[in-house]
Amino acid sequence: MIERTFDQHISRQFNNELEHLRQQMMAMGGIVEQMLRQAVQALIESDTALAQVVIDTDDQVNQIEKKLDEECTLVIARRQPAASDLRLIFAIIKAISDLERIGDEAEKIARWAISLADYSRPRNDYRELELLGHTVLDMLRQGLDGFTRLSPEVAIELKNQDKKVDQEYETIFRQYYSYMMEDAGQIRRILDALLVAKSMERIGDHCKNLGEYVYYLVQGHDVRYETARQMQDSLDLESSEE
Amino acid sequence: MIERTFDQHISRQFNNELEHLRQQMMAMGGIVEQMLRQAVQALIESDTALAQVVIDTDDQVNQIEKKLDEECTLVIARRQPAASDLRLIFAIIKAISDLERIGDEAEKIARWAISLADYSRPRNDYRELELLGHTVLDMLRQGLDGFTRLSPEVAIELKNQDKKVDQEYETIFRQYYSYMMEDAGQIRRILDALLVAKSMERIGDHCKNLGEYVYYLVQGHDVRYETARQMQDSLDLESSEE
């Protein structure tokens, strides 16, 4: 197994640069995590002021993405890193892009939270969206944590969770569909709530991607489009070879 | 202005590698373009066999993405390119990711085409989706073409078109909403059609991204999150300085 840590470099300066990139990515991840938590809270509590905070933060996240992309390019150009270091930088570049998209989805959820605040609330206070929101928030934490602990298993865990999120989205879709059939006066509100669920489902996809980058970074191969089973088999095979 | 062409390299071999990467990206773009065209056609003509072709092709596109990502990494590791060449490779890496996501959306449209084929068709045969589909197909062609002609103006053009696509999606959303209100028996079908429109709107976003990568590649700076006006001003400023 290729052990990748952040302190193996001959050049301490280069090592610092890589660690700095990773830290900035983690800081961006922290901001996006907060956006998502606030967006879910704004939705559940009809807190339009909090929703506005999320919307305003998205701009900041977009600027961080640009800045980090540029820094990654500069580090490659200046350091001409070997393949294994390039892998780290590539994993960071890809993760940044998914984090930015999670921020976009959080912003959209916040906009729908504002729109939904105009309507009367359902009896269960969107409990199903709260649960789904907390599931993907937890996935995001795990994905970011994977970049700290460098554990390839996180990819398998997130792939399995993403499947559950997809199923949960399907359940919500069917439920909302039947609500619309029952009461046409609720269609507009339910459409907005459905798009919130769709955004959360997409966030699950992006978190699954984060796991795949960690796997790629640690194991050195790309597992996008492989099943959780294939990933697990390849980890098992490796540990039996050791 | 930094003139970027594909034949300026000291090393002919390196030049060939870069050109090969670009050609493969264009070939991938060609496949995705065909998927999107077929998905729209399958929807309009209730052609479930054609929809299945699109679904089957998505796997192939995913594999091409993985392969091209790997080749880009290898070229960087082997050639240790200067910043300007890195820019080309980065633009390709980013474009590949958007093309793959356009392929995903085309696959989803194909799945909804299959689902919608079970329902009676509206009188206008989803004319609004056909038009929106052709608009984003045209945007995709322009984005790919931008990588051949290396014209930064394509970024401005695509940004403006994306805004129109967003407006068109909003119009469709309101229209479908009123259909649902009128006839609850149609809700399920209209929900599927609405998600088709949403997928097309997302394809517009990805095409806008392609334009931004071309701009970045040619002009050397990142214009994501800038307005079309800001981009045009900076092009005008440059030509007045020449």
C-alpha cells in the first residue's frame, strides 16, 4: 500500500505548500458545511434572515474556489511535482470543485427556504427534509474528514450512504406526488420542497465524489464508476498481500 | 494578448501529446453531443429504443473521462510543463468533467423519455422542451467549437445564452405549474417533464463553464463568476492597448 502522508517531502518548503493547499481546502469545506447546516436550519425554522446569510456566503466560496485553483496551478508550475504529489494536488482541485457545487446547492436551498416561508407549514415541519439534510451534512463531514485521516474506506462508506440518499429522495418524491394529487392548492409549495430534496440528493453525489478522491489519493487509482463491492475487494486484496 | 496555439512547442513530441489530449476531449464532446441530440429526439418521438442507446452510451463516456484524466496527469508528470501549457491541460481537465456531467444529464433525459412514453402526449408534443433542448445543444456545439477556434468571445456569448436558458426554464416551470393546477391527473407526467427541463437548464450551466475555460485558456485569467459585461470590458481594453 502506498502510504501518503503530508510530511514525506525532501523539500520542507514544498511540503509546506502542499499542506497549506490542503488546509485551505479544509477551511473552504468548513464554510460550505456551515452554509449547508444554516440552509437546513433556515428551512426548518422559516428563518429568512439566516437564509440570506447563506446566500451572501456563496459569493465568498466562489472566490475561494478561484483563488485555490490558481494556487494549485502555481504550485504545479513552480514545483513540477512527481506523480504521487500531483495526485494530492489533483485530488484537492477536484474536491474544491465539488465543495463549490455543494455551496451552490446550499444557496439554492436557502432561496427555497425564503420562498417556503411564505406558505403555511406542513404538520410535520418538513421532518423528511430535515432528516435528509442531516444525512448529507454528515456525509460532507465524513468526506472532509477523509482528507485528514486519509482513509480509503471512506469512499466505500460514502458510496453506500449515497445509495440510501437516492432511495430516500425517491420516497420523498412519491410522497410529495401523492400530496399534490390530494390537494392542488399545495402544488406550488410542494414543488419548492421537492426541489430542496433534489438539491440534497445532489449534495449526496458530491460527497460521494469527495470519498472517491480520497481513495484515489491514498490508493493511487480512480474508482469513479466502480461499485462499493469492487472497491472493498481491492482493499481486501491489498491487505492480504501485505 | 497571450496568443495560444497548439504548434508553438519546442518539443514536437510534447506538442503532439497536447494536441492528442485536445483531440480526445473533442471526440468525447462529439459523443456527448450525440447523446444529447438523441435524448431530445427520443423524448419528442417517444422512441424508447433510442433512449436506451443514450443510457448505454453513458458508461462509455464515464470510462473516457477516467482515461483522459489519467492521461492529463501523466503528461504533467512527464513533461513538467510551463504555466501556459498547464493552463491548456487544466482547461481540458475541467472541460472533461463538465462534458461527463452533460452526458449524465442526457442519460437522465433519456430515462424520463422512457417514462414519459407511457403517458399520452400533450397536444404540442413537448415543443417547449424540444426548443430548450436545441438551444442547449447549440450551446454545447459552440463551447466545443471554442476549443478549436480559441476565441474568448465564446465565453461571453455562452454566458448570455445561459441567462436566456434560465429564463426559459422559469417560464416552463410556471407553465407546468398551471397545468398541474388545472388537471391533477397529469401531475406525474408533468413532474417528469419538469425534471427534463431542469436537466436542460443544468446543461446550459455546464456549457457556460466550457466557454469560461476557453477564455481562461486564451486570456490567462479565470472569469468564473464575472459578468458578461466584465469579460467584454476586459477584451475591449486589451484590443485598445494593442
